[in-house]
Amino acid sequence: MTVDLLVHDAGEVLVGPDDQLLEGASVVVDDGEIVATGPASEIEREYPREEANRTIDAAGQAVIPGFVDSHTHALFAGDRSDEFAAKLRGKTYQEILAEGGGIHRTVDAVRGASRETLLDNLLAELDVLLAHGTTTVEVKSGYGLDLETELLMLDVIGEADDRHPVEVVPTFMGAHAVPRDADADAYVDRVVDEFLPAVAEQGVATFNDVFCDEGAFTVEQSRRVLEAGKEHGLTPKIHAEELARTGAAQLAAEVGAASADHLLLATREDAEALFEAGVTPTLLPGTAFGLDTEYADVELFRDVAAEMGVDAPAVAIASDLNPNCYAQSMGFASTLACVGMKLPPTDALLAATAGGARALNRSDGLGTLRPGAPADLAVVDAPTAVHVPYNFGVNTVETVVKGGRVVANGGRVVHE
Ligand code: NIG
Ligand code: FE
């Protein structure tokens, strides 16, 4: 049978949470979707190589689903590399933020940047993400903190999605920080009364996220923002239990968030409430690594998930790409999930693919290589998928396919 693409004879294919790893397997793609994934000999009988419009010989290589990076602040301007050095000298993230640095500096830079610069910046980040195997990425606004700049960010995110092979999922995050010299409650009033209606009217965001933490927004303020977003059709997400334990995870459960993210300080009760409400815990090991703090307790989430019968993968991992955590590679995030959190390698990869899809409320098979799923995959130049976390500090991804098209090769985006 003629098909668009045949990725054949892979040493190993990571199919998805239940089917896991197949040795000596091929993947059949047609019309942007996975048609079949199975043993190479069986696939060859039904889909002979000569009849495929395009073939990729993956002998000696591994094939994994494209990474689904469900938490980034990938659109920004400016440079905060000096904060990296300051943190090494002992300054904390909170101190930098309280002194008007951190997010506030990026807000200054974004407000001062042209639309063209912002778009160029995001497209450049997307090139790097794609070359490292990420085929779907969530990108948040939140470096505008005024209506005009928040809408500009969302507009740029939408245009980047149109122009770039990576699929970009837009999240409004007006409540990312209390603007300098603003009163928190008064700012929340504006987010609720002005920003959210405008964002909803323009149809430029899918999710609505809040930084619910010490030095940012309280649980009460966050609840107002998330409830108001829901009234406008935006699905809640929340930065929860990162710097202080505030009750943000319980709020995520209460409002039915798609995900609760960070969760360094979450408790067993928090994990139970999240799974009970169908919220995907999203862990960001790059942030812990960059700040040299404790990692989230993935064992806790996995134990509770097992007790409650939650399907694997119980959690998502994401990059948290932002100027405080300047790391685009989901392969490296999976390394950190293994080394920092002791997540088994295959589970780390599942959390970075199918887990990310769940954190974005996707139920179309995204993040798997099962029949019917979007044909998003990465061919890894290594004998097994475990090499992705195992071989860190380099890009092991050779070829990237998005929607059935080859979009990156040898570390570079392919414009065909
Ligand atoms: O997820 N915690 C808030 N937001 C980001 C950091 C953004 C920044 O520092 O610019 C995060 O880590
Ligand atoms: Fe974040």
C-alpha cells in the first residue's frame, strides 16, 4: 500500500505508555498520522519499502515520539546571564525578583522590543527546540504585564505557530508577577476585568496560568484569575508549590486545572487531590538544577498514582525554558528527571512525550506512536531510546518528523 513515509528497521521504537518499547520495528505514516507501528518484518509485508513516497532507514537507531514540552516561557527579550553568576554567589531567585530583577527585567526588555524582534527571538528558540526533538510546545505570555504587551506576546506566539513547524500552544499568563509599584489586588482586578475579556475576545490563548507563590500571587488572587479565565473558556494551569507551600495544588484541583507545575513542596494530600481531579502534575527538573534546589518528589506522585489506579505516565516533565532556566532540550530535561529525581529512563521519556500531551489536555494520541496519533517523531542516532537521557550534553536527535514531514535533520531545521 502506498504511504507518505516509512521509518523502517529501527533498533528500537518507543510507542507509548502501554506498548512501551519495540525492538526491530518500523513506523508507517500517511496523511500526517501514524498508520501502524510494529515489527519491521510484518510492516514490510503490508507496506513494502518501494511503495512508500519517502523512507528513512533507522537501522541501529531509536525512534521516539516528538517531545511535548508543556511548560515554557520561550518568548522573551533581553539577557539575564548576569543573574546566573549572582545566583552562584548565593543570591536566591526570590531576592532577585524582590529587588526588581528576574521577571521584571525581562518585562522591561519585552516592553522595549519591537514586534519583529520578539517574533525573531521566538522563531530562533523554536528552531533549537525542533532540532532537539520537540514537536509541540506550550508558550506563555507574562512578560508584558500590561494589556497591550500581553496581547502582543500572544499575537507573536500565534504567528510563530503559523510560520514554524513546531506546534505552539498559547497560554495567557498575565498573572506572572505583580508589576513593580503596583498593588497586587488592583492588578488582579485588571487581569480579571480587562485582560482576560480581551484575550478571550481575540481567541489567542488556550490556557490561563498563574504564578501562585510567595512573592507572586496568593491562593485567593489566583483563584479569582483562574475562575475568571474559565468563564471566558480558558483552561486553568498553575505554577504551584515551588518556592513556598501555599495551597496552590489544592486550588488546581478545585478549579480543574489541566496541570499543576513545579510542585517541589507538594504533599501526599496534594498529590491525591490532583489525581482525583484529573490534574497532571508537571515537574520541571531544569529549574531545580539551575537554581540548585531540591527536585520534586516524583516517587510520591508515582506511588499515589499507583494506589489510585492512574494510567501511566502519572506525571509530565517539561523544560520550563525561560531566562531563569535557559534550557531548550527535553532530552536534557529527561536526563535531569533520571539523575535528579530517580525516574527510570523510559518513564522519563514517556513523561516528556505522552505526559506532556496529557498536561495539555490532548487526547488525540499526541506524544505516542500509536495508529491515529499525529505523526510527530524523532529519530535518535543511538541504538536505544535510553540513550536520550543517558548521553547528556549533546543532541542525540538526528531527524525530526512533524505531521508526517521531515522538518529537521542533523541539528538543523529543514525548510522544504
Ligand atoms: O516557571 N516561576 C515563574 N515563572 C518561571 C520563571 C520566569 C522567569 O524567571 O523569568 C518559572 O520558573
Ligand atoms: Fe514557569
